[in-house]
Amino acid sequence: MTQVVFHLLPTTAPKARLRYLIHLLDQTLWGHSIDLRLPDEQAAAKLDQQLWAWPSHGFLPHALGAARTDAPIRLWGAKPPEIGEILINLHPEWFPHFSGYNQVIELLDQSDALLARGRARYRAYRRLGITPQLIRPEELP
């Protein structure tokens, strides 16, 4: 069964969400394949540029979608694959093929829109018999 983990950040600052995402990728990456689902191609391209600059201590090997399927981190603005190891859902909508992944990470902050969508997804997972884990980091990287 797919493990679902919600990370609920204590802020609404977009840069804090980005820093946390990069920290999460840096901690999770090694030995894993990660698909990031973003709202659209433009958001994927923007994150691609940001990942070239951060983290300052190294490089997170990544690629845009199907450009390099062997990259450990793949950014998807369109539909990601329906099967994989880890999916980080940064898209505002539910991903109907989540069960094709071993783990799904939902990264939320305190903005009203993200909280409302996150609550709806949490309830949807519960209706399917999945009890998501909730992580509330007190300190952000």
C-alpha cells in the first residue's frame, strides 16, 4: 500500500516552501527515484532553474520530465508517470494514480488555498483506507 505523508509548514512564505522542498530532496534523494508533480510546464521550468542554484553546498541531479528518465529527480509539469518510487505532489489537485507509487509526499504551507486543497486530499486518502502521516516541522532549513 502507498505510504502518504503530509508535510505542513508553519509559514506562508513561498521561499520557505522552496527551501524545505530542496532540503527534503537533499535528504531523500540518495538511492531513490523522485517524481515532482508541478502545476504546469512553466512551474517545472522555474523549479528547474532554481535547482541549478540551490543547494549552495552541492547539486541535486534532476531533469525536466521525460528529458532524462534516468535522472533521480524528475520535474513534471504535465502528467507524471503512473508508477514510480516517490511522488512529491506540488500540484494543487489530487493525483488519481497515486497508488502506483511507494510513497506520496504532499507539501503544504499555511496559505488558505493550500490548506483547503490539502484537507480535501487528506479526506480522499482516508476514504480509500489510507491514514496519511502528518509531519509539522517546527524549524525550517
